[in-house]
Amino acid sequence: MLRNKVYIISIFFVFAFARLFSQEFIKVPDTTFIHNGSKYFLPIYINLNISSAKSLEVNLEFDYTLLNIISIKTDQNTLINETKPNYVVTNNNFKQGFLTINSSILNSSYNGILCFVELEPLFGLDSIAYFNPVSIKVDGIEKDNINKINGKINIGFALEPIIKEGISKVFPNPFDNQFVIDFGIETPTELTFTIYSSLGRIVYIFPNKTDDSYQFFDSKGNLINPSYKQEFPKGYYKLKVLSVPWQFASGLYFLQMRTKSGIYNTNLLHLK
């Protein structure tokens, strides 16, 4: 009688584990990245029945403040089987970003990995960034019963962090009114940001003596209030432009950052 009970229990656990490992899921692994100017490849694990699928759309949410998405990489063993899959990065606010990946070239004999997300950690010290699956659509229909496993990315500094000086990101871009500039300082310096029109006319300069329409933040997200002509220490910063008197037409503008070490330029697209 005892032998029969053991046999029945064994069958139950085998069946339970079989269900667990056969369940469809998408998983972002927990990992640690060092903020030293390096770029990393984050694998997105997946178990999905695509035997008759013709298209796939995957949506993920991530910490827009701490992570910069550079590209999507694949190989001959990943589920997405095209060299340059379509992807879009958007953000709702200062913190929340979304990554949408689309593909119609799928590999039915994949190795359990959807693709690799090439990214760069933006800030530390000892920050924690989230990277969470949101939804999966197969042939335009959202999967309801898929298990979504969130990822946690620990970001730390190297013992001697490598600072890449210049403007690393402007978002949103195009913009309507407010925008945020991510930038790095390699050597302590005074700095100025200047916006030029497409004709070379100076539109705006900050920091300045009188205006309070902008805010500076350090690498930990703390608000700082540098005085006019103040020297910025080595590190990474954000400049949040709260309001600029855009009493002119929509169009292309140019943003210039000037330090002791050099001049760095990028484009701005203003849309009313």
C-alpha cells in the first residue's frame, strides 16, 4: 500500500515539474553591470510555441534614467532570426521607458533566448534598475497565459570610473517644451550649454545669471544648484530644461556643450 502511495506521489511531482518547465514564459535575468563606459548584452530568455507563428511583438518596460538601449542583437540560435530586427524605444516620463521589438523572421529551433539587448548603464553608485516584460503578441494577438518574470539590474561603479565627456542623450527628442540632457564631465570645468537656430542665431544659454527655467541633477538623481560660472566636478549629470521661450517656429536646432576640454554638439528637433 505504501509503495502505491509513493508511486502516485512520484507521478504527481513529475507531472507538476513537466507543467512548470513546459509553461510559456519570458524572463529578464537578474544581473550586475559596472558603470565604467562599457556596453553589455542582456539576454532575454523565452519559452514560446511559435510552430505556426508568422510575426512576433515583444514589449518590455525598463528604467529610462539608468539604462540606455543601444541596439538589439541576434544570432543563428535566437528566436528572432534576423540580423537587424525592428525595435522602438519610447518614454512616458523622466523614469519610465518602453522597448518594443518586432520580427517576422522566427527560428523554431531556437535555444531559449529571444535576443540580446545591447545597453549601457548610465548612473551609479550602487543603483538598481528594473527591466520587466510587459506583453507578447503572436500574429497580432496578445498572449494571456504567458508567465512574465521581471529582471533586476544592479549598477555599480568601477574603482576608478571611466567618464566619457560630452552629451550622451537628449530626451524626448523631438520635444515640445521640456527636455532632459544627459552629459558627462571628465575633468573639473566650468561649462555652458547653448541652443542655436538652424541659421546660427543664439536662442538660449544656460547656466545664466537670471533664469531659473532649468535644473541640474548629479549621478544619484539629487538636485544641485550650481551658481553661475561654477566648476562642475568629474562625473555624470542631467540638465532638465523646464521651459524655454520657444516663440519661434518648429524645426531643427543645435545644442552645444562647451567645457575646458572641448566642444560637443547634438541636434534638437522642436515640434509644437
